[in-house]
Amino acid sequence: MGLFDFFKKKPAAPKVVVEVLYPQTWENGEAPVEPTVLAAEVLQPTPGEAVEIQVPSHIAAEDVAPVAEVVETVETETETETETETETETETETETETETETAVTSETNLDEGLTKTRKTWSERWNAFMANFRSVDEDFFEELEETLIGADVGAQTALQLTDDLRNEVKLQNAKSKADISRVIIDKLVEHYRSQGVNEDASMHFAPEGPTVILFVGVNGVGKTTTIGKMSARYKVEGKQVVLAAADTFRAGATQQLQAWGERNGIPVVAGAANADPASVVYDGVKTAIETNADILFVDTAGRLQNNVNLMQELAKMKRIITRELPNEPQEVLLALDATTGQNALQQARLFKDSTDVTGIVLTKLDGTAKGGIILPIRNELHLPVKWVGLGEQVGDLQPFDADDFAKSLFGSLLIGDDK
């Protein structure tokens, strides 16, 4: 019964209990030798014989319901409460499933997610073009600094600037509008060219469970991303299992278990400080035995330059491959977009140590450093497969390079047309 259902209940008919009391009398005005005792007469009806009950005069006769009606009312209310509680539980379960499905289908628009990044790009670009006087060496040096400030990385900025020197001369661009258009067009072209032969799709095993291994340092959002992605695939009809192999941080296991409980997904976990590889082994066995479609493995937030921890990750992969020779299908590196060039350094080191198949760029909506995607593509040639654009399940979206380029640079071209 809900909190407010109590106030909605109609009051039951009053149930009258009559006790007839017979006090002992005082004789001759003197108190009896024995203490005064009040005797109560208990009414016990004999089958087949009606018992007459005298209702006290201060209670109206219409307020008294027959015993059968009182019993029936109590039973009906009890049944109603039970039904209400059952319905409430069912509604709660249904609401949870509906909320998850709604959250998955309700996606944040990429333009909205890139608002901060786009604003920073626009501000930097407008400030750069406001100082435009002529296309000379100072112009290109300032352009290089502007690109570096936008988190495209020094190597990418240098390469772009060299390309633009030739492009500006080739197109004989002289006005501010022409220069701006040439540079933006070249940025878009360069970005898209890095994606040629890039495989940003998710790979699944032709049969048996698909293992998706998540790696990355602490605080980048690995566990949250697993929770969101697993909910997404479950809504699509996949049977999912989660393995909490980050045994060194109790909070990570608890967080993953909370996601599992919320989405109705089983979670395989071990004791605190247990061997992470043993949890991975149990997770693989569970996925096989339950005919699961996908097994997500959450790993410790290892320091990317810690050799021992990298060896531990390699041990996990050996166990997975031993049980499922074609797995893992995906090793996704989670990077926090708000850390800018630090994220790029993490990506370099992880790529050198592990077989990373793709990037999940988290917290892209909360930063102005979305330009980090350019050097990830240009210098590391790693596909960004997913981007996080908010807190909701549906805010984790597959990455589309063309849409990203349009959202990031498109407003600058539109602004020049005005």
C-alpha cells in the first residue's frame, strides 16, 4: 500500500464490543471486607441461539454494522491492500524496465553534446581571424598555436599548418572569408581522410559469447560505460553478463553490481583483492553456461605505465583466449575527454601495451577539449567507437565521424556565410 493510499481508505464501520460490568454493592454504607472486584461477563453465543446485545445509548444504531459486514469489510480491505501491494511491485518492475528502455532510446543530440567544444572552437577561431592582416609566416605560426590550443596536438597542428600553406596559395585565397573557408575545409578533409579504412563498428562472435574487455585508468568512466552499454544491448534483445574484475577497488565492484541490479543483468564478482584473472575465468564460464551473448569485463584502473599491472591484463586475455579461442572480440580503451592531451598520452601507452581495438571517449559533453579526437585519429589511428554525451543510458552513442565533423566545424562555415 502506497504512502498516500492510507489517507484514501474509507473508515471501516465501527465494531462494537460490549462488556457488562457488575460492581459489588456496599451494604449499610460500609465497605465490604473483601476488596471491591469488577466482574466482566464474557458473551459466548450458543450455536442456534441469538444473543441480544444492548448497544450503549450514546452510539447511534445506524453506526453499528452487522458482524458479518464488519468481517467482510476487513477481509475485503485486506485483499485490496494485498492486491495493491502486488500491483505496486509489478508496476515498479515494469517502470524500471520502461525507464531503461526510454533512457536508451532517448539520446542526447550530438550537437547538444558538443556545445562546449564547438563554442571553444568558435571563440578561438573568431579571435584568430579577428587579428587577420595578411597571409604571411606570422599568420601560419599563430594558426599553429590556435590549433594546439584547441587540443588537436602539436604533431597534428604542425602537419595541418604545412598542408594549409600550400592550400591557401593553391586557391589564391586572400580575403578573410576565403581564408577561413579554405582552412576549415582543409580541417574537415584532413579529419575525414584519417578515417579511411577505419573500422568503427563493434565486432561480435559468430557463435558463443562475445567478450568485450574494458581498460583504462581510474576515474575515466569504465564502469559507468559498461553499465550503459550493457543496458543498451539488453534492450536490443541480447543476453548479457558482467564480470567485476576490478577487485582492488571495492567501490568498482559495488558500482557494477548496482548497474546489474538496475538493469536485471547478472554480475560475476569475487572477494576483495582476489585475483582478477579468477573473476574473468568465472565470468567466461558463466557466460558459456548461461548461453549469454555478451560478456563485459571491467578491469582495474591500472596505471598505464605499470608493467606488473599490464602483465596482469595480459594474463586475463590469455585466460579468455584459452576458454574462447576467438575472444576477446573488443578491447575498448575508455578515455576522459576532459583531460585533453593527457588522454592522448594514455592512449599511446595503452596501445603499445595492449591490443586496443577502439576508443570510448567519455564526458565529451562536459569539456571544451573535444578536439582530442583529431590526434587520436591522426597519430594513433585508433577508431573512436563510442562517445559519452551525458549521464543517461541513451547518452552513450556510437560515434559517427561525419556527424562529428559537421557538428564541430559546420557552425564556423555557417558563420562565415552570414
